[in-house]
Amino acid sequence: MNMKQDQSQKLFKQAKQIIPGGVNSPVRAFRNVDGEPFFVSKAKGCMIEDVDGNRMIDYVGTWGPAILGHAPECVLQAINIAAQNGVSFGIPNPYEVDMAKLIVDWVPSVQKVRMVNSGTEATMSAVRLARGFTGRDKVVKFEGCYHGHVDSLLVAAGSGALTHGEPDSAGVPSAFAGETIIVPYNDLEKVQEVFSKLGDQIAAVIVESYPANAGLIFPRKNFLQGLRDITTKFGAVFIFDEVMTGFRVAKGGVQELEGISPDLTAMGKVIGGGLPVGAFGGRADIMDCLAPNGPVYQAGTLSGNPLAMAAGLSQLHEMEMVDGYGKLEKLGAQLEAGIRSLLTEKGLGYQFNRVGSMFCLFFTDEEIINLDSVMTADTAAFRKFFTSMLEQGVYMAPSPYETGFISVSHGEPEISRTLEAMSVALSKL
């Protein structure tokens, strides 16, 4: 693929004059791959096309929401029907009740749920609620787990903060960060030590159940159950951040796969069908501390927006109708088998993690268990790999610290083409 970038370069030059860094979210800037971003003009299914006419197989999928692929007909129709009656009300509408019913039905730990507009809002609100419910201030989080750009949680984070080498953002008061206790992921002993010293001050433990903003990391056996046991013992709220994994790895998310019941869950991505959305929910007694029932305030003009609710409902119902999770597992297994075969063939000891339609290739031979192991990856090798894949018409995330996503619209031909491109890319390392 001979990539033309004239129009993208022109747009990026203009954007840098009026948008900080030329982008509205840092990882899009392509700085971690020593390049400049392309600008998308349209997308359909598993394909995206940029303003210069380059077509690519997409494994970013809007960073997770496009589980059916881009612009699925069912979602477009749902948005169109909803829009005919108005795009926003700021007043309760039937779609938000239907979405709440679906979430409560699909996620057993959720008894009540409130809609918001982003994953950041969901985690921010869940932490505030946990503090209000317990009357405590401190929160435990894990290195490399990204929970949105919430001040008190933007410490030892992943995603864009990690990509740009600034895990601790400027502009976060030390007093805020001081209420956040950082622990290595998969280190249950350290968590126990923290609680033995500060247990009566800790409001919550928040965790990306499968961290997906520092690549894709899996919990060791009994790690998540251990967190559940410790928080129960000390009366702290256990928060699962399933913004990435919720409705993506299974109908009930990681908690369904692992058999864990958190107190609160943060959700987003897939439930919006590509439109801005977030949600948090959990135990009724905790959720009832929210205004107007309780003293914890949270609000949003566009929360429960009818277009986002209609799009998300349509997407989730379609996933059920077409056995979407079964299809995604089959495609993911095909991709995994192909990648592992290529790594063996080429004598590379790189690590590959996958669950369902989420995957990450780590350019290191270290076992991936936490942020320290992730950071052993060869970033120069990743840049060469990314560039080669893009030149061959396959778009992966422009950062070694992000997860890839397969959609229902991917098929065996696209997986085969991807593996062919990977064979070429890995041969250049």
C-alpha cells in the first residue's frame, strides 16, 4: 500500500494551529510512532478510509465501542428513528429506562445504574459515591490502570498518559494525589499490607479487572477474589472499571468470566454504539446515596441522551441476535493461532495476550504481569512493526500500550490479510 498523506498533512498542519497538539486526545498524535496522524473521512464495517483515499483494516474500532464494526445498519436506523423525535431533551426519556433494564439484566452485580457521558465521568462518579457512602477519603488503584482523566486517579496511569511518558499529569494538586494509594497490579500481598495500616481510611479499591490501557494484562489466580475478600473485610467499596471490557469480553463483562461480584461497576464504550456514553451502577444501597435520594451529587445535561441510548440498545440487541460473542471468540482464536505461529516461525519470544476480541502483542520476552513487565517492551521494534502494518493497509493502535479490538464485521479474509501483513512486518525486526 502506497500511502498518500497530502490531505492529512494539510489538515494536521491547520489543526496544530487551533487545537493543542493538533488532536483532541493525546494518543491520536502518533508521537509514539514518530509520525503524523491520518484523518478519517469514512468507515464501514472493519474498514476505514482516510481523506487521501487510503483504505485500511481497522483494529482500533473507536478504541473499543465498534463491536459490530463501523456504521452498522441497525445502529444507523436506530439513531435515525430516535433523531426524528429530537436529539436531546434534558428530560427523562424511555430509551434510558430500557438501557437501565438491559444493564441490570446482563450484569448481575448491578441492581441500579445511572447513565453519564463518558468513562471518565463513570469512574469519577463511582469514586465520589464510594467516598460518600463510606465517609472515607483514600482510594487504592493499581499501576498502569487508567480510569480516565480524573484528578485523583491520574497517577501511575496507562493509556495516553503512559504513551507520552507522563503518568503523573501536571495540574493535579498533590493533596488530591495524596489520597490515592498506588499498588502494583497482581500484588495481593501489597494490598493486604496497605489495608493492615490504613484499612479504616480506605473508601474504595478501583481496578481495571483486565487492565487494557497498558496493553492487555490478566490477573493472576485468586487476585481479583482476593481484592473482593479484603474490601469486604474492611468495609471498602470494590469498584470494577469495565469501561473497556464491559459488554466486550462477555455480556456480563469480566465479572461474568471471573465469577466476581464488585460493589460498583463503571461502564461505557460498547453501550453507546459509537456515541458518547458512560454508566456506573451496583448495589442498590450504595447507588441510593446519589442525589436526589442521597447526599452525593452527580448530574449531567446530556446523560441518558436518546441518540446514545438508542444506538447502544440496538447494538447490544444485535450482538445477542447474531451470536456476536461466539463469532468474536472464533475470529480472535484464529488471529491468536496465526500470530503465535508467526512468532515461533521467526524465533521471536514476544508475548501475546487475548481474551475474546481484545488482544495485545508485547514486544518483550518478559511474562506480562504488571506495568513493570509491560515497560520492558522494545518500543523501537513496535514503531517498525506499526509503520510496516500501516503501509500494508492494517491499522493498529499507534502505541505499544494499547489494546487491539476485533469486530463482528471482521471475517476470515481480513484476519488472513492481517496475518500476511504481520509476517512481513515481523520479518523486518
